[in-house]
Amino acid sequence: MHPHLVPVQRVEDLDRLLIESQTRPLLLFKHSHTCGISAEALDELLSHLDVHGEAARYAVITVQTHREVSNAAAARLGVRHETPQALVIKAGRVVWAASHFRVTATAMLNALEAAGR
């Protein structure tokens, strides 16, 4: 896994990241190991991280192994669960969301730049 990408394995970890989003944007990626589209979206995220890894805090929830955390993210953020899914969170609220083929390195960069304004 990429050094800038933190796995979210407990609901408490998610809650801490949401609090941290008060001062630094969070890009939360929900990933499925069994989905080809999710693998492509993860490649896009990793490409983004290679160039812009300091632009935000980055975290990943693997839905097969951490379903409780995935469900908590959907409930706390008021978003419907999708995989793959990328969410930009600022001050505990989703300011951008994309799923499936809309999860691209360019889209993530643009969303993070907008969140930083």
C-alpha cells in the first residue's frame, strides 16, 4: 500500500479522521478487492498519490474486511454506499463524491483543490 494511504480498520479510526478533517481535507476511498472497477479506481488514486500525496489526508476502507467501518462512514457522512467510492471530506462533511469510473486522478485533484479554497 502507498505510504500516504492509511487503512481505516476501526470505527474509532474513522471518527478520528473526520475530526482531523476540520483542519485538513480528507480523501476517503472505499475499495473492494473483488471488483475490477475498484482496482482501476485504486490505480487512479495511487497515481494521484505519487504526485500529490501531500494535498490531503488519505484513507482507505476495504469493504470486504471492514464492513462495519464502511457502514459507519455511509451513516456518518449521509452518503449511499458504493464501491469504488471516493469522498473528499472537509470539516466532517462530504464536499465531493465520485464512484466507479468517475474516480480519476484528475477528478480527485480538482476536488481537493476546490476543497482547499
